Amino acid sequence: PRRRIRQMPAGPGRGALMLLCLFACRLASGAEAAPRVAIIIDDLGYERVAGERAISLPGPVAYAVLPGAPRASELARMAHARGKDVILHLPLQAASDTHGEPSSGLLLDMSRQQFRHAVAERIDAVPHIVGVNTHRGSLLTRHPGHMRWLMDEIADRGNLFFVDSYTTAQSVALRIANEQGIEAARRDVFLDPDRHPDTVVREFARLKKIASSRGFAIGIGHPYPATLDYLARALPALEAEGFELVGIRELVAIASGSRPVATSAQ
């Protein structure tokens, strides 16, 4: 027998109820999901006070720790104890060596065996890592062979992801990572290419614009006073502005296609 369907009663409440049902359905389908933003703070491992202040930033900020730095292990353990993602900030050879650190990085003239040993040594130097991102590397990330070596070592370690800090537009690192099946993403914005507070404000706004357009974005900053001051204020405001601050592992999964991309109504 045909069942009788109760009709929604007419009246002023009917329209509001229909809108509420529509909104709930759109939320369930993900149509109104917030654009996602992930933040990495690079270069941890030297200054304890700056490192501790960076780790105290609110939300799931990630921390890229330099292997061999005097406080690398200490700060990595501190970040992990607070539930933050720790990643290896892996030094790679730059096109011009102006920072006085040629011995700390992976070099173009290394043999395959030397390269493998150097990567393993640096991975083991930082506890609790869940991924790897590049430090400098404007020379080495251009070379497909060396990037394949790097991705082989990352893959051999199991569940590590990769973030290309993208210090040169000629980098092939992300392409090689994708070809080798490693979850990977590329940095969208450096928040502090210089240390002026206005620069951080401008670049953070650009980060949000990219996230609104694409559904997600990755920003990298450093433990500079201007950067930490601004992020301490800006990160808690993201939710009210319509964004979601997420961990770097989740953002990399989204960028790799392992999770759906947010669709913003903005």
C-alpha cells in the first residue's frame, strides 16, 4: 500500500526550516569546508629561547629542525611532547654558498653511497620526525638523479612525507617525489623573506588568498621575533576568518590527493 507522506506545515517557520536543512546537507557534502592552512617554522635547533617561543604557538604548527644543531634533539622532543609535528630540515647544497655551511648539506659531488649515509645520519639526528623538508638546496633540487636518491631514502624509512621548500623555480623535487609514490607538497609562501613586520602581514595575507582560491596552502616562517609576534595573534583568528589551521601531514595528504580538497564559498 502507498504510504502517506506528511507535508511540512506552511507558515513563517517553513522557509527557515528548509534553509537549515539545505545548509546541513551542504555541510555534510563538504561544500562549505573551510580552506586549510598549514604552517612550518624552519631552522629550529640553535636558539633555545626562540625555539621554545616558536613551539608555544597555538594550534598544529609544524617544526623543521636542523640536524646537528646544538639544541636539535632537545627542541624536537619538546615539540613532540606538546603534540606538534616534527620534521627534518634537511640541508641541501645551494647554487651559491653564502651561508658558510658547506659541510652540513648533501652535496652534488657525493657518491650514491656517501649520499645514502649522509641522509641516514641526518634522519637519525632528529627524534620524532614525521617528514622531511629542504633547507636551501637551490642547486641540488634541480638534479633528478640526486632527488631520486633522496626519495629512495625517504621511502625506505616508511611513513615519512616530503615538503619541497622550493628555493628555486627549477626544482624537480616535487615531481620526483610524486613519481616515486611519496606523499609530498610544495611550499606556497615564505612568510618572512625579510624580518620586517609588514612583510609578515603581507605574506600571511597572500597565504590566505592562495588557500581561498585552491582550498589549501603551506606557509613557511622562521623563529624571528616579528614572525612569532604576528603568528601568535593571527593563528587564533583564522577560524573566525573562515580558515582551518591543520597539521602539515594532513595538508600534504590533501596536496597529494590522499584526502579531498576543501571547497570554499569565499
